[in-house]
Amino acid sequence: MSVLIYLEPLDTLFFRDSRPFIAGEDTLAESGLPSPLTLYGVIGDYYLKKQNKSIEDFYYKKDEKLGQYKPELIDSNLKIKGVFLKKDNSIYIPVPANLYAQNRNCYSVLLPHQSKDGSEKWDINNQINPIKIPTTTHSLKPVQGYIDIKSLKPYLTHNKQNFYPIIYPESKFLKYEKRFGNRVTKNTKTVEQLYWTNQLRFDEYLERLPTNEIEYLKAKIGILIDGLDKFDFTDGDTLSIGGERKRAKITLGDENILSCLDDEEVKKKIQETKKFFVYFITPVIFNAGWISKEFLQKFNGAQLVGAVVNKPIYFSGWIRETASKGRPRPIIKAVPAGSVYFFSFENNNNFDFNNIYDNYNLNESLSDIYPNAGFGIALIGAWDY
């Protein structure tokens, strides 16, 4: 049974990007939203402290729920099954990379191109088709931001006529604030060098409760977790998160809000078209750049026919070598959330797409690296030429 929790920041938050930063030597430290790996550590740290256990206890002894400390995060008991943003009683995820805008209210869903007579050739793998750009009088632009999951059904069921997504830019959830610091010399206690950081201020808003009362809230980070139970979290508790160990308040969520992402109508449409796509809602790390044979083997019997993949992003983290010492994890290149991979099983009547859907639609990770940390979580949808 999965648990959905929300983290509401009580102050600005700071999550360093993959570039090195040393206060006093560098003048700027950039920040962005936390990686799934960071949130995995936040949840584990909160659980251990709630159980009055130290990291040393966990490092040397197997925990009843977390299991044994394993830095690879492949078969650990604790799993992150999804990361979201929450605002106004809605859940938002990164916009699919094949969604392009003609204007503010008109969107096009880009799909692989089909060569009907076989006369068209391209300089990529013969089995992988380029993405078709529709003819329009308006210039198409990729959509950036986050999409309300309640408006996703037409996209997942290939219903172009009724697709009117609710999309917000990142600025609707958070703002960037400059925070300044200084390096002081040990002997004279004088300022030697100034530096500044970009920190995240989560948006504040008013929300009407079922009792008709108005509550003052902030945008939140949602995390879907396997391996822990609801009673492992206390509603209203705070935990440490990000640089400077700022605090965030825990709110228990209702997992049913995600039920719209598990839809029998999607399975029915896939059965009709014999085509499905994999839409990553969290970043995914493959062993070989934008794809890997391990990823393709999970869909053995279906053919990859196209993909829309944005430019890579980079992650690091912290790995323990002893109970008290550690080192940075190596920087790893990842495929960003929103990337979409298109498959077809038109030539395979025995392909078990129901099993694929049940296994990987907001469920098991498709990431080759750190799968249990929340990388490689995807939604499955139907498409057709």
C-alpha cells in the first residue's frame, strides 16, 4: 500500500545543482527543485529520527522497514513511486515533451511520422521514425511547465478533440530569491568575500476548505512512497530538507487523488491501436545516454518507433563509506521528466500490454540507476499515427 505525503516548506529552500560550490571561492550557487534522490534521503532521515535511530544504527544494522543500507538503491525496501507539485487541490506533473503550443489555448500533440509507401528515408535508425511536425499557420513552441493530472485523460487515451490541458509555468508554484552570505577570515574576522545563492520560495495562496473556511497555504511537494505506512508519518510534523536544513511541514494526502492515472479506458485504447507510449513524470537514468537495452528489454515484443527527449540534466548526491564519513556520488546524466517514448506491437498479437501497463503505469521504476529513489516513474498512454 502506497502512502502519499505533502511537504509544505516553512521558509525558502535551497537544493544545490550539480555544479561544485565552495563559499568564499565561488560567488554564486544555483538552486532548483530537489531530485528524487534528495527526497529519498529526506524521507529516510525523517523515519530514522522518528524511530530514535541514528544513521550509524542504520548503516550497521538492518532496519525492520528500511532494510539494509544499500547505496545502489536497487532492492531497498523504501521506494519512491512518484514526485509531484500540489496547489489548489490539484496535483501537477511535468508537461509531456511532445506537447507543443500554437497559441495560449491551442495545443498539438507531436507523434512519430509514418512513411506510407516506404519512399521516405532519414538518417536515423530505420526502425525509429522522426517526429512529425504538423502544418500550421502559427509557429509551434514546446510547452514548458506543469500539467494538472485531471486534464491528462484525453492525452493518455489519444482523444485529440477533447484535449484542453490545464498548464501552469513553474513560476506559479515557486519563485527564486537571492540570499547573500560572506566568508570571514579566521584571524581578523573581516569579510573576505561575498557570495549569493538562489533559493526557492514556494508560492502562497488561499484555499477554501470543505467547511467553507479559508486557509492560507503554500504550494507543496507531493511524494508517493512504498515501504512505509501512514502511521510512520505524523500529520503536522516537520522535517529537515535541503541546504541549511530548512524545515517543511508534513501533511498526509489521499492516494485516491491519483486514481485518475490508472484508467481501464487507456488499456482499451491501447488494445485498439496496438501502440503505447511511456511518458516519464520523473527523470530517468539509463546506462547508455537517452536509452538502454535494459529499458527496451522490459518491453520485449514491442518495437520502439520514436521518442521526444529533451536535453539531459545532471544529478549527484551523497554516499556513505562508513557510518560517519562519506563522499559525493558521481555526477550522472539523466533524461529529464516529460520525455516520451513511442512503442508499437502491431506485428505481435501475443504482446501482453496489460502486464506492461500494470507494472509500469505509476508503479515500478524504469530507471537503470537508483530505481528505488524515484527515478524512472512513468505513465502509459495510447497513440496512433
